[in-house]
Amino acid sequence: MADTAGTTPTSRGEDVLGASGGSRTAPLLEVRDLRVHFDTPAGTVKAVDGVSWQVDEGETLAIVGESGSGKSVSAMTILGLVPSPPAVFPGGQVLLRGRSLLDMPEARQRKLRGNEISMIFQDPLTALNPVFKVGEQIAEMIRTHRKVGKAAALRKAVDLLGEVGIPNPRVRAAQYPHEFSGGMRQRAMIAMALANDPQVLLADEPTTALDVTVQAQIMQLLEDLQASRNTAIVLITHDLGLVASHADRIAVMYAGRIVETGTCEEIFTAPRHSYTHGLLSSLARMDHARPEKLEPIPGQPPSLSRVPQGCAFHPRCQFATAECTTEVPILVPSRPGSDHLHACLHSDRVAAAHSAPRPPAAVATARVETGVPPVLEVEGLVKHFPIRSGLLFKRTIGAVQAVDGIDLDIEPGTTLSLVGESGCGKSTAARTILRLQEPTAGSVRLGSRDVTAMRKEELRKAREDMQIVFQDPYASLNPRMTVRQILTEKYELLGGELTEDTIPDLLETVGLSAEYADRYPHEFSGGQRQRVGIARAIALNPRFVVLDEPVSALDVSIQAQILNLLEDLQREFGLTYLFIAHDLSVVRHISDRVAVMYLGGIVELADRDDLFERPQHPYTQALISAVPIPDPAVERSRERIVLTGDVPNPADPPSGCRFRTRCWKHLELSDPDKQRCITERPALDLADGSGRHRVACHFAGERQVLRG
Amino acid sequence: MTTLPPPTGGSPADTAEVAAAARPTTQAPHGGRRSAGPGQLSDIWRRYRRNRLALLGLGIVGLLVFLAIFEPFITPFSPFEQNLLNTTAPPSARHWFGTDVLGRDMFSAIIYGAKLAVIVGLATVAMSLLIGVVFGAIAGFRGGAVDSVIMRTTDVFLAFPLLVGAILVVRTFGAGVTPVIIALALFGWTTSARLMRGQTLALRESEYVEAARSIGATDRRIISRHILPNAIAPVLVYAFTNIGVVVVAMASLSFLGIGVPADIPEWGRLISQSAPFFQVPGKSHLWAFPALAICVTTLGFAFVADGLRDALDPKLRGRG
């Protein structure tokens, strides 16, 4: 199959850009018709296949795409970080102020790296060397490119750490990376990247590994630095929300090519490529009440060694015609002379579809059935992990207070979401409710039965009624069992009639073909694996299912498919969900009620729309305001509450209100009021007359953070 | 190329199917046939045979096993038959490898030695694997006091010198092949146990084990169906590497006179017998052939183990 790709027109994409960009002065960084291929035993993987873009001083270009779209490889190539072999570069140029980088000798390329162009990586944990002090690493970076003394470089490093907002930079510079939190590490990475005043900063998913409140801090920092230094930023991300608020121009990549490029407004308000349109309409939006259904892009991104012929997107495209299967569309201007380019043969139909009114959203009120006894009742649930010390006789010297007294009810057939940042205890709470971990204190009742009091065998049988779908579809299926074995195991363990049709029926219920039963997990994509995980959970009709971040490991276009499936199953089988998530947009879409957790406790609990439209707790407000909304118009008018610092250590939480150390409201209070936050832990009390909105804050009050 | 090849895929029916269910990204490697699992033999063999040395090793091991099974039919002479009138004769057409200090045919003795090596090697490794896997899995899964007791026991065995231990065992059970196997297994299971424990510790926390627990799996089932199949590969590879070590250890014991009885033509024994001739010119066949046999055997098993490690390692699975 590999030979068919020779028919790709190689130069036409470049022509278009040349026509529009040729008359100007040379841009700061320009990529022309870049191609990066990998020779593998399975065939040639065309990771980047004819990509052109440019970025100027003070400008932010966002390269958006799903995993495997080639967005990271194109950036790594610029820095010469793609190993060759296996990579080959059959074509293309990278020009920094007109100087060609790819054919430069390695020694000169090295001089550029970290000096004129530098990069911020996704994972700050692995990008810093654990055996050197942070300050030394930054100083090292300076000294490789400049003739500066050691002491002077170290002083500069301390200044830089201060500039990126690290408190106590002098002390921090002498610490090792493991003493930094995730957000702090990413700041240190940025300091290192900025050490030599680069002209271009390549940021590869700079905030993907971070919590939203920290993400907001980091993006704010990048914007401030860009404003003061006039740096060009190339932001590589899959997160359309982030792009809407921070990019000037956008290039959308699919299967190694740019399929659409234009300004932020153009892409979001008038997409012309079917893929862009599909991405935008498959997104759950936090500022929209639940529409009837998301509109996912069917199928999944192609493997780069087997890119479909013609337009790579055609197998998933609702507008595809016979033409699309043969002809590779080239980038053309959406209007004559415009810089908004798209590579879609049916841009007019995309435009029509995008401007057509979406099917009306269902009534925005949540399904609330008061008076019905709840399926699940959690009371005073506590889970502490003891910290032990000592070599032979281990003494308990403290406890990580992962979950510290939470109360929840879930009504039948509804979804309660538990949201919070990493380390807030939401996953531990879910596992403790299911008694996958033993609770330290508190009770859990499922219907009329007390789960916490069950004996081992009784609990084993009761698992029929309480199930869980895990976050990571790659880790939650035993790699050595076929799908049939994985699903059959549950019937063997819990009883239940297993006929010839059971497994095929189950697979079809979750949208998988019955013939997949005898395949192994590694033959499936992430989304399909998650469907298997869901099938395992819903087999034998459980009453209650925990969904532990079921879509956060999936690509944007796949998330919507899984969310829709979960909703369909809930409606069909009357399932009750406890949905664990950190992504508020998804939570807004799927929940009936939402509980916000911070450091082991629930700070606010309300019906979904109440919580998003009328948040009462300062933390909820900050959380909502930190989530970017994929709409530049909304983003510009919104007010952002940027929280300082990181989540405190759960082994040693602050006294009184646990949020007070990061609370924006706390800072505005008078001294006696502040004292109250410090000494008295607020209870989760009713916030209004409805009896359904509870908040744990002494000074709770509404603040509009969703819209401008 | 001027004409485009006809479009493949993308027919309306195909698109509809994609919309309904979505296909796996990785098609089955063998066209439409039933798919291969990560642990399936064909898959492992496909990766194994890419390693030339591993194939050579497999040839050596295959030859050894063949010799072990058909020993009585291959040996031109009885390996025990002495001819005191024709001792230490150099290789000839009649005695390919010459004769030893007792006038036995060296070629037959070496083949008989191969049979011993294979039996002792496999039996020892199988026994130490069984002990090691069981104790390692229990230690890793149970943790706490059980873990401490088992791991401290392995420490004791590791710290104990093999030779002293072997002398004790042989003194207890008398000389013979079985005591040698017992002695070697008794001091060889500890590394398997440690490996297995480490694997179990890691897998115990894995999501699919948690998933198994969430559908009501008992501890026994979790260990046997979820942990063991995923943990065993590195332990098996280690065990295979260890066969060579066991062969050398047995030869060492025999050389020192602790192992098999003196009249059995074991490789270590053969070398030991030839000790007075180490410096004598023209008699090097006495020790060279058994030494070579030990070398080839050790290398053969090492190559196989190396190939197996690559073939079983899930991290290398993506390479074609």
C-alpha cells in the first residue's frame, strides 16, 4: 500500500502560501512544505507530509490536532530533535529569518537550540534532570550559549525564576526538581527556555499535564512574557479551549497535513474544513446547558502508516463524495486574497452546516426526582492513608487525609459528578465507596444495604450492583485475555445467565461489532477499549456505576462518542452514575448534580445549572473561570480568577477552611473575618431556600464567572 | 505514475460501519484470519526468529535435547565400558574424541554428559521456578509480614555459599543425580522469587487487577489469571538463562567431587579426571572436549534466553 502515496502533489500547497506571503519581508520563523517520514517495518509513516506555516514576533500560532496528527513531530524537527534514522526528511525547509535550519551543520544547529529557538515540553517531570539543582540547570543553559561566569549565570537564573513567578527564587534555585510541584516545575522549564531571550518559543502541550487552575497561571505567565519580550510562540495543543483564548492564528492538522489555517476568529466562527467543523461541534461546552446530544466525529484518526487515499478525512466525513476519495485537496483561500486557507472540497457545505442552527437544546433543567429514595447514600466517608516510618518496627507518623468526611446522595437514574483538581481525593472517594479500598470511617449504603458492613463474600456478590469504568483504557484491560474472556469472567464470578448471544449482544450494546469478541485489547484503539470497559461494567445490569474520568485519556473527537454512549446506556437501563472528572466542560454536559471537592472535602454541592450559573464557593468560581471556553468571543469578555500557589499537602492540610491559603476572597476579608477562616472549618450548609444547593464557606456569595 | 489507483475502502457501507462502531486501528497482521494475542506462539515466534543468534541457540538446545533423548542409540560405545588397555588415546576414526583415563569412549561419554546436563538443567530450573514463582507471588501479593518472612528467607539462602550447601545436601541424601538437583534448586530459587515478587508488586496495583476485583474476583483468581500470565515472562527468561549456570554449577560440583558418583561420565567429572594431564602434551582432548561441551551448552541456552527476552518483551512489541 505504501507506493500509492507517490501521487501526492508536492508543491501546490506551498504555492498558495508563496502567493500570499511572498511580498512581505521574511517572517521570523517559516516552515515550508515540511515532510518527515519514518521508515518502519510496517511501512512508511508519514508523520508530517507537506506542512507550511509561519510565525512572527509577538505572535502566537497554535497548531491543533489529535494524537498522531504530526503536530509535535513538526515542532521537534525545527529543533533538530527528531532522530534520523528512522526519520527521513524527503522535503521541506525551515527558515529562521531567512536562514535555512535543516541543512545547517549539527554544531550550528546546536547553537540555535535553546538560544534563538527554545522549547517547553509537555512533561515537566521528565524534562528536568533530577540530579541537578534547578538553578544550576538554568545557569548551565545560559553558559552553553554565552560567555558568562558561573556566579553571574546563577544570579541570572535566580532572576529568571523570580520573573516566572516562583516565590523565594534564591532558595528555590538551590533545590532539586523533586522538591518542586508540577506547576512550579513547568515554571522552571519556562525560565530555562527563556534563559537566552529566544525569539521563538515552541510550547508542546505546555499545560496538558497540569490542573486547570495551574494551567491558567502558566498561560497567563506565557502571555505576560510574550508581551514584554515580543517572543513568537508556537503553541502545540489538542485543547481547542486553550487555543480560543491564547492564539492569534491557528493551523489545524490532520494525518500529517494542515487542513485549515486562519485567524482565531475565522477558525472558530467560520470553519471551512469538515474536520474543524466536526471538532467544534463534538466539544462539550461549559457555557452551554446540556444539548440533546453531542455530535461526535465517527470513527477514529487514521494510523499514519495507512492514511486513506484522497482527503485523509473522508472516511469520517459527513460531506464526503466520490471526489474526496481520489483527489488530495490542496489549501485554498476561503475568499480571494484571504489568509484563511482550507483543504476541503466541500467548504460551502461545511459553511452552511456550521451556520445552520444546531438542533434545539433540551430543556436545560436537570432531571431531579426529589422524594425518591437515593440509590447511594454516603455519610461521613473518611479515607486516611497512614504514613509509616522506621526500618523494622514501622510507626505511624501521620496520615494523608485523602478523603476527610464527605456526604453524598445519588438519586436513581441520575448522574452526580465529583470534580476537583488532581490530589483532591475524588478517585480515592470513588474507590472507597466501592470498597476497592477500605474506608477509615463512615458508611456507604447502596439501596437498603450497608456496603461498609458487608463481609468479604457478601461484598463480592454485591459487586453485581456496583461497578466502575476506569480512566485509562490501556491499563484496565488484561492484555492477555480476549474481549470475550474479559466479559465472560464477570458472569463466571457473579453468576448470571451466559448464553451464546450474551457477549455479542453486550458488544453491540456498546457499539462494537460482535466479531471483535475474540480479539485482544492491543488490537483496539483507546475509544474501543473504553467501550469494552463500559461493556464489562454494565453487564448484569448494575444499579450504580462509578465512571472514573472515562474520557480524559481519549482524543477530543472520541470523547463525544463515549459521552453519548454513556448517556444512551443511562437512559436505556436506568443506570445511576457517579462521574469523577476534572474537566468541567464534560461535567456540565453529563451531570444532574455536581459536587466540587478540594483537599479531601466537598466545598460545594448543587444541581448542575445552579452550580455553573450561580457558583457560591470561591474555589468553584475560580475553577469555572479557569476553564477555557472554545469561543474567542466569550473568552475575551470573561473574567479570569487566577489562583496563586498549589494545592497544599494533604498530609498537613491548613487549619480551618482548607482552601484559605489560595482563596482570593480570603485576601479581601477584614482581619476578624480572616481569623474565622483560619480557626473554624466551614460546614457544608444550605446556600439558598431550595434545599439543594450546599456550600462550605463562611463568606459564600454568588459571582458570575461563566460569561462576561 | 500517471493514473491514480482505484480507490480502496470508503464505500458507503464501509463508512456507515465506521460510523456505527469504528474499526480497530491495528488490523490483524495476517489479513482476515483470527487475530493473534500478545502471548500467542505465532507472534512470539515471528519476533524470535529475527534474532540469528537466538536461532543458533535454538539449534544447539535442540541438538542437546535430541542427544538426551536418543542417547542409547547414538553412542557408538557404552559410555560406561572401560578399556584399561586403551586409555587416554587421542582422537581417531574409531574413537572420534579419543578415550579417557579409564579407556571409555569420550564421544559416548560426552553425549551421555549432555543427557545429564539437560536432565539436571531442566529439572533444577523447573523446581526452582516452581518454588520461586509460588513464594514470590505470595510475598508480592500479600505484602506485610508474609512478605518480610519470605524475603528474609531468600536473603538467608542467597547469603549461604552454594558449595557448603551442596555438601550438606549431598551428605544428607547421598551422592547421585537427584541430590545434585535438589541442592541446585534449593539455592537457585531465590532470584526467581525476587523477580516474581517485584512483578507481582507492580501488577497488584494495576488497573486491570482492580477491575478484576471490581467484578468480584477472588485473590486466588486474581493471582492465577491476571497477575501470573502477565508477570511470568521475565521470570521465564531468567530461568532459561539460568540453565547454563546450572550446567556449569553441576560441573563444578562434580569437579570438586561433590556431585554425581565418580563412575558416571559427567562433564565436570571428565575434566576432573583429566587434571593430571593438564600439562601433558598430546592429551588435551581429555579436558578440551568436555570443556567445549560445557561452553556450547551454556552459550546455547544463553542465546535462547536472549532471544526469548526480546520476543516476550511487550515494550519491543511495536517493532513490526
